[in-house]
Amino acid sequence: MRVYLAGPDVFLPDPHGRGAALKTICARHGLAGVFPLDTPDHIPEAWRALPLPQFIALCNESHIRSCDALIANLTPFRGPSADVGTVFEIGFMRALGRPVFGWSNTAADFFTRTRMEVGATPDGPDRWRDRSGMLLEDFGLTDNLMIDSAMLASGGGLFTADVAAPWDDLSVFETCVAAVGGRLEIERKGKQALLF
Amino acid sequence: MRVYLAGPDVFLPDPHGRGAALKTICARHGLAGVFPLDTPDHIPEAWRALPLPQFIALCNESHIRSCDALIANLTPFRGPSADVGTVFEIGFMRALGRPVFGWSNTAADFFTRTRMEVGATPDGPDRWRDRSGMLLEDFGLTDNLMIDSAMLASGGGLFTADVAAPWDDLSVFETCVAAVGGRLEIERKGKQALLF
């Protein structure tokens, strides 16, 4: 089972080392992890002429299409929300109808994080606005409702916990991977059962 | 031609007024704007039992699937990047293979904004890292490369300019809408030409 490993992990000081570490954990649970920096099996010749960012983007889209599920690192990145590149990829996989899983090394909910990071003033009961007058989402979710709901609606899942070193610790990731492995194994057995 | 109007505009103090204003501009250019707060034509009975955030998310996904194109408000939201709910929807529409357009009321590129907002220190030639050691993207793009590239690869487009009131001014939006209207009109004529 191929699983795309979405996340801002590509921006870490040693992204290849990180990719290898994530894949080792995937393998432990019967999954083949696909990291954004991997070279796709097939690259159309025409892509070689593209500017680097477009080439990278098309490779990542191709990786996602080649995978059975997506696991996203939702640890807040430069603000209260997950990295937008990661979120783009979650939306992409959601539209393909395949399961999307998320993990975050922060347990505080989205509303709490937003209020802490950008500040908020009350505007009626249970309504808070930031300095630009923009409403804060207050549903007790992990991030914007499109993200949390995609995990639920796709039959995926969400795993969060506070850790001491949010960009190093992979224990929450492994909890997530174990769940994905279990879930995809059930599907595989179900399909086998249909065959016999 | 139906166009989904993705953006953090739903968080403004008068979201329904904003939706109406966006739709008026769309109509001026021959487009039917679909705003996230609109009620979908068909809502499955089972959705009524869902918690509100999941219900909203499924309605938005349904809206996107019903549209011919997507126009995203990419004006930076609570950080250097666009609103993550908007970015999720861009990824969703990109996977459907339909054109995605974006507009932003900020002209500064993603690298410049990120460096200004989170700070950055040099790490070799043309490489900058934030305080967590995470690399900054430096491609001169409007936002994360997945977002800019989706606009290009889908045959959409990107429109940015600095304006005095980023959450009020709709002139950049109208420039974008005019381009979408023209583009979809060309497609319509092309399809008609194939019929005769």
C-alpha cells in the first residue's frame, strides 16, 4: 500500500534524512511511504522544460495520484494553521476520494491557537474576531473545518499530541501510521474475501 | 458558467453582503458566482444529522464539484500565506482538472512576505531559514509552489496588486473575473465550433 507523506518536512535542514526516517516507520507497519522529494517512476519528457517550481508541483501531484492514501503533517507552520502546500495536497487527495490521515505535534485546538497567535476580541456570545475584523472558527477542531472534515469524510483519521520537539518527534506520526496500516489491511482482507 | 468563489471572505463582518458583491461582479462578466454560504441545490438527507463543520465542508465540496472553474482570494490571511480553507479548495478543484484562478490584494511575493513576517537568516547563497531552521521558498511566486503551479497547469491565472484596503477593494477581483469570463467564453465558442 503506497502512502503519500505530505508535510513541511521538506523544508527541514536534512529533508532526505527526514524522508528516510518517515519511510522506515511506514515500512514497520506494512506501508510504502512516498516522500515529496522522491523521483516519480515516470516523468513526461515535456516536464523537463518547465521551471523548477512547476516541475516539483507536477511531480507531487503525480505522486499523490499514485498513492492509496495520504498522511499529512498538520503541525502548525508559520502561523496557527498547517503548511499551505500540505493543505493543497490534502484537498487534492480528498477530491480523488481516497483516505486522508493527519497528525500534529500540537494538541491545542485551532481556535485556541489562532486566538493565542493573532489575538481576538469578543463579538457577541461565542464569537471572536481578529484585528482585521475576521471571524475565528470555533468548532474545537484541529484546523480549518475543510481539513478536519476531509479526514472524517474520507474514512481517514486525525492524531494529535503535545511533544517537546515538534519538528523532531515522530511518535505521533507512528501512531498515525499504525492506524493507517491497520485500516488498509482491513480493506485488503475485505477485497480478498470478495474474491473467494 | 458557474464559478466557485473560494476565500476567507466568509469570515468578514458581513459575509452575505460580500457574497452578493462578488456575485454582482461575476454577473457583469457573464459568470454565475457560487459563494460558500449558498445553499446547494441538493442536500442529501443524511447530511442533516452531521455536526455543523462537517455539514459546511460537504456543502462546499459539493459546490466545487458543481462549478466549471474556481476563483480564489489569495490575499494573505493570518500569516504569509493564503487562508488554508481556500487552499484546500484550490487543491480539490485542481484534482478535478478544472481551471483555477487566483487574485490577491498584495503584490509582494511569497518569499518577501515570509521573510518580513517570520524573519529569516541566510544559510548559503540564495538560501534562507526561519527560526525553526525551516527553509523559505524563494521562487518569486505568489504563494507556495503547489498553489501558483496549479493556476498555471490548470490553464487558469493569477492576478495581484497592492491596494489600500485589502479586505474591501474588489478591483483586482474584477480584473480576474473579466479574464475568467473571457477564457470560458473562448472555450464555449470552441465547443460550439466543434458541433457545427
